[in-house]
Amino acid sequence: MAREITLVRRSAVSTRLATALVVVVGLAIAWLLVHQAMPGWYARLWYPLHYERAIVDNAGRNGLDPALVAAVIETESGFVPDSRSSQGAVGLMQLLPATARFVAEGPDRPSPGPARLEDPEVNIAYGTRYLRYLIDRHGTLTLALAADNGGEANVERWGAEAAAVGRTLRVPEDVPFPETRAFVGKVLDLRGIYRRTYADRLAPSG
């Protein structure tokens, strides 16, 4: 009798464990499907949007897609305005002070001066102006993003290496830096997410 009771108990425990496993697997599949579909309510949980007025205004001033600017900010700093990298990059768009000074010396200089890079609006003003410069200088958005993360000198070197074998530089395929490849891919993916999720708040100004 005791042996039969033990077997019944073991069977009940096994049934509960199997049921729990099915529930866990079902929840995991449901989460994966939602994550892949990325509906608006879910995207807002993962990808915030702040400082949209500064983003929209400065994107318009520099001929950029506001969703692209938001994607760069999310990738660079996660919208944390006092972010600092180990290399000394500052703020929402992770600008080096030397880069901000370079922007300040060029045409259409943002105002105020570059000393206040931790101020979100100043950082966005300088960051968008620099992104416009990179696109104009390198010709495509993907090359500009690669230059932003991997450095202009490296992009020029990779382009020369590609030209030496008779083709143009492909991004991200020809980029040897894993971080730069990931950066370009993430920004482009997030641009689409921000476009869909915040279409009302990131509508181009004017």
C-alpha cells in the first residue's frame, strides 16, 4: 500500500513538472513572437523616447530623419544624458570634446559653444551636425555610421582596400571591427522601430 501511495505521489509530481514545463515553454514562445513582431506598446517598454523636440528640431535643421537621430541616441547612450565612455565621449550622442570643437569650427555652428556637451539639447545639436557632416563626407548613411563608430581614418582605409580589389566598401560586410558592424546594424534596426513606434512624436518639423 505504501509503495502504491509513493508511486501515485511521484506520478502527480511528474505531471505537475510536465505541466509547468509546458507553461514555461509556451510563455517563452509567446514572448519570442511578441519580441519579433515588436508591436508599439512592447517597443515603448524597451526603447524610450525623450527630448523629442530637440531631436525633431535639430534633425530638420540638418536634413536628417528624426527616427535615425533617436536610434543613434538609444544605441550610444540609452537616453542617459550624463553618459561617459572610457574614451571620453560625452552625453546622449557620445561626442568626444575634440569632435564637438571640430563641429564648432565648421559652417552652421550650433549654439551655444561645445563646452556644455552634457546638456541634452547641446549634445543633440552637435551630434546631429556631426552626423550630417559624416553623411556628406562619406556619401552614404552606412558609411557615415561606420565612420562615427570606427573612425573616419579607418573607413577611408577600408575603402581603399576594397578599391584595390575592384569594388566599393560594403558595410557591414567589409568592416573588420565587430563593434562597428554591430553599431551600424543596431542603429538601422532601431531607426525602423522608432519610425513605427513614435511616428506621431517624431514627425519631421516644417
